[in-house]
Amino acid sequence: MRRNGMMAGLLFGVLMTSGCGPAELKPFTPPGGGWTASFPGEPKSQTQNQMGITLTMYAVEERNGAYLVSVNQLPENIPDDQVQARLKDARDGAINASGAKLISDKPLKLDGKYPGIELRASITKPIDGIIRQRIYLVGKTMYQIMVLGKESLTDSDHSTKFLDSLTLTK
């Protein structure tokens, strides 16, 4: 699947990039709004359309890893009785796309009401590292916010603040 190739390429590029340590987190709202997250720099964006789904990724890379938000516009709302299954499918897709091994996952909510799942996974290619990711389903929109890279980055307070920073603005 093209998304798997895109994720693998992004992982390789992110983990091989060099730069400075974590910068101050600053709020970012994409053109058109809808959400805000605090990144350690100005994120670069990339958009793809596949099988009726628009995927836009925003990323800031640094020496030890990267901070990303991915937004998928789904073609239709997911019925309430299928939301958890869709979140688990997204979790499994993220794991498979990155060649990672799931360490843990747990349910959570965005803004106290939108269902989500948080995962932690290990990666070995192109280097040993960790992915911390949260996936939320809000109507027809799937939000994924993640930090990936060396464990010293992904387990930092800085990364937790980034993961906690996703808020809806509509």
C-alpha cells in the first residue's frame, strides 16, 4: 500500500536527519484550522489522496527523531459500534507500516469525548527506537499524533507535552 511506503520513507528520513536538540514547543494551526498542536519548529506538510482518503502529514524532524501529526479525511462517518475496531485497524496499520513491534496500547479520549488509542512500539530499522502515538476518531476525521526516534526523545517530558498539545479548534 502506498501509505506504508510513505511511512517507511518518512521513518528512514526522520531517523537519519541531524540537527539540534528539542526546541521550544510553539502552537501550530494548519491552513483551514480544525486543530492545533505545539511543535518544536515549523512543520513541513505533505498531502496524498488514496482510495478516497486524503492524508495530510505535518512533521518536524530533529537529530534524535521527529514529531508528527497526520490527519485523514475518511469518506464517511464510522458507526459507533465500529469505532474501536477502526482505531485498532489504524493502530495495526501504523505498526505494520513502520515494521514496529507493539509494546503497549490503551484507550483514551480527546477533549474528554472523542475515542482514541495510545500506543507504544519499538522499531529496529533504520535504527533502534520507539514510536509513541495517539490516534483519535472525530466524526469523519482521524487524527494521529506521534513522536518517533531514540528512546531518550520519545520518553522525554518534551514529547509528552507535544502529545498532550493536540486540541480541536472548530
